[in-house]
Amino acid sequence: MANELISHISYLAESALAGLPDGLPRRGIGTVLEKLKDPLRIAVAGRVNAGKSTLVNALLGQKVAPVGTGETTKVVVYYRYGTRDSITVVGKDGTSWTCPFASGHCLPDDLGRPATEIARADVTLSNAVLRDFTLIDTPGLAAGTRVHSAETERFLSVDTSGLGPEDCAAVAEAAALLFLMPHATGTDRVVLESFRALYESTAASAVNVIGILTHVDRLAAADEDPWPHAKDAATELGRTMRTLVADVVPLNTLLAETAQTDDFTELDALALRTLAATEPASRGRLLLSVDDLLETETAGVPHDVRTRLLDLLDLYGISQALAAVDEGAHGAGSILDRLRAVSGWGSLHRTLLDSFVRRAAVLKAHAALCDLRSVAWRFADDAAARDWLRWIRDEIERLELDPSLLDLRLLDIGRRASAGDLDLPPDLMDDLFRLVGGTAASARLGLPPDATPEVVQAEAVTAAARWREFANDPLRSPPERRIADEVRAAYEAIHADISGHGRGDRV
Ligand SMILES: Nc1nc2c(ncn2[C@@H]2O[C@H](COP(=O)(O)OP(=O)(O)OP(=O)(O)O)[C@@H](O)[C@H]2O)c(=O)[nH]1
Ligand SMILES: [Mg+2]
């Protein structure tokens, strides 16, 4: 169903493209079409050093994005699927040039010109992961030097002031966002709020933003389990950011990267086995601090190997690897299994698949409608484009009324709720975010995954009744009633789907 919708939207954009003279409206529509044809674009954003590039590497399963302390990523980098690996850099003046990979098949520091003159880098990789989505790494928000931070703000926003030849009109670049937060402080909320203000007129909302709490290993001492604390912190953050993000998932980004890429070798496993065999008194000291790890006397593991282990695992990862060796793990594979399990990777990956990848078509359609609407209004007075843009607006209105687009309208309702435009009681707000954020019927109703069809149906009836009651409240405004009717209809559709005479797949 969502694919049918994408065909409709593509038809709209292609027709307008054929009819419009060259100019900003036509370029804007061209960009919408290009984005619609691409795999889902997922941007990774957050403060400097949050672990964005580390996560990009973990998702790609290869270490291609440079990581490091300090301000590392200086330009917006697209990682796209292609049959040949290559790097093309696009300058702000519209010119483009290719660049060789640095050693280790990494993006080089030197991209041929100063970062301030670069619009973006396009890295094409023959990496199967990128068939599902295009990944976009961004410079840290609110970074030390405002220049790179401003670059991300420009990328995320739809501001058309100072349009360069590479800029498109009124079109946000990504349809979904992973927002990284290294510590549970108020600062990230401020960053996220300002980010949302930039994104206001686009499709970003609790529907298509996943928050990721990174560096969770730093929430406890190396030999303590940080997970209880990390889960509580993520739940609390999820609550306070409920209108901004679909979910907050805790992740040890560093361990996820090491477990998912192939840097960790049998030599590293050997070094860990040697460390694990250290006599007990010294071994106890090893994990007290980075200095202790580097300086405690033990035979067979030189300083540079310990530094490497710290880079790959940090203290918590080393402590987990030693525990795995104690329990019988021997080779690199079995040690990495343990590290993957304690990194939180499984949960992040599941959330990403459920919230973004399986819903790629509907997220793309949603973003494209928002973008088209935005272009059609922004240039409504453009004499050469007026008639085409009016036609697009009419067609969007017609598409949005189609009953098959109920789920798309729900996304929009979710977006308005995220933006604080809807004043709903907390229990209905919870209903709405669950309904919009989930894919499985049980998750959309807040039930466990193994809930029986009977339980799911009963819950759908109860939820529909809640919204019917809200719609029937005489104090409610007509728009509020219309929204309540849409949500009730969604619950009825879930009920009908389970009865076997439903309307088919969700859009
Ligand atoms: N201990 C620990 N270190 C991490 C984690 N994630 C990333 N790091 C380290 O943190 C540093 C910064 O990581 P990057 O991925 O370069 O961060 P970034 O957000 O891309 O930073 P900028 O590009 O500068 O904005 C690197 O040294 C990583 O190895 C984590 O979960 N735990
Ligand atoms: Mg980076």
C-alpha cells in the first residue's frame, strides 16, 4: 500500500518537473523525487564526541568513518550503496571531485579542500546494509567551533537563505534520525529542542527520531554492571523526551563497533587471555583505571597492545572480555559474542529495523508529502510556478483523504502531538505514540509480543472505546473530534485485520 502511495507521489513530482520552468521550485521538487527514489535516508546527529561516527561504523559493519576524541567529523558524509567503492566530494560552489580512501579503507582527513568549502562527501560502498538505507554522518551539534555545528544545522534545517547551487529548496535531507546523547544531562534536551525548532516544518517528530544513550559504560565503574543504571536513565530520558523521540535506547557504541567490524583479531584475543592469566593480586588492580591498566606489571602484554585494547574496548569492555575468558571463551569470535551481547546492539538493531527499516516506504512517503507541501507553499506566489504548485497542493489534499492512507494521517497526528500542537490527556497521548511508533499489533496496543489474538482484539476494542468517549465529549473542538475518529478507526482496523477481513497490510 505504501508503495502505491510512493508511485502516486512520484507521479505528482514527475509531472510537475516536466511542466515547470527551471528555478527554485523545480529544483526543490527534483530533490523530493531524488530522495523518494533513494533508500530511506537516516541521519546520525548529536553533540560532538557523542559516538556518531562510531555508530555509523557499527551499522555499516566496517570501520570507514574516522572516529576520535575532539571534533572529528567536519563535513556531512553520505554513505550510499554502489557497486564500486568511491568517495566524491561536493563543494559549496557546485563543483565535485573524487578522493582516494585513506589506509584501512577509511575516509581521509584531507578531502582536497578546507571543510568550510565542502557541501558534503558522498561515499559509495558495495555494502549490502546500504541497500536498506542511506546513512548520513554529521558534524557534532553545538560543536566547539561554530562552523561545523552550523553545517549540521544547515543540513538539518530547511532554511533557504543563502541558497547555494547544491542546496535544494525547502527539502530536509533525511527522512529519519538517530539522535545520540552521551550523557543523561539536560544539555541534550536543549540541543534536541533547538534541533526540532530547525526541523519544525519538516517531517521530524517522535515518529521518526530514535534517541540513543551512548557511552553507557561510563555510567559505572569498569567492574560494575552499568546496565541497570543505563536502562533507568534511558527510560527516564524517553519519558522526558516523549514528544521528541520515539524511543531512547541505551548503547555501548564502542563495543557495538568492535563487535560488528573486523578490527578485533586473534592476537587481541591472545592478549586478553594473557591478561586474564595475570596472578590475582595484580589482575585486581588492572581494571581500576586507565593508568592502572597501562602501568600494572604483567608479563606478555606490551604497552602498545594495552593501548590498542583500550581503543577497541575501553575498561568496561576489557573487564567483560576477561570475564568471558574466565568462563571459557578462547578465540576472537566467542569473545566478540560476549561483547556484542553486553553492548546493547541487539536491542538497538531491533528498534532500528522495527521503527525505520520495515516502515521505510511509509516514512519516505510521509517525508515526501511534507517536503512537497512545503515547496508548494513556500513558492506559492512564484508567477511561473503558481499553477503547478496549486495543482500539487490540491493533489496532496486529495491523497491525504484517501481512506487507505489512514496510517499516514496517523503519522501526521503523531507529528502534531510531538510538536505540542495537540492537547491530549496523558493516557491518550501514550495510546497515540504507541499506535504510531509500533509495527506489530501487540506493540501498537502496548501488549507483550506474545499476546494472543483474542487479547489483542479485546485491547483494540477498549482503546477504540476510549477514543470514542473522547470524541463524544461536548467540550472537544471539531478538529479534536476528527483526530479522535481517525485514531478510533485505526484501532478498528487492527481489530478487523485480526478477524481476517481486514484491509490488508499497513501502509
Ligand atoms: N567508552 C566509550 N567510548 C566511546 C563510545 N562510543 C564512542 N566512544 C569513543 O568516543 C570518541 C568519539 O567517538 P566518535 O564516534 O568519533 O564521536 P562523534 O560523535 O562522531 O564525534 P564528532 O565527529 O567529533 O562530532 C571515540 O574515541 C570513540 O572511540 C562508548 O559507547 N563508550
Ligand atoms: Mg564523527
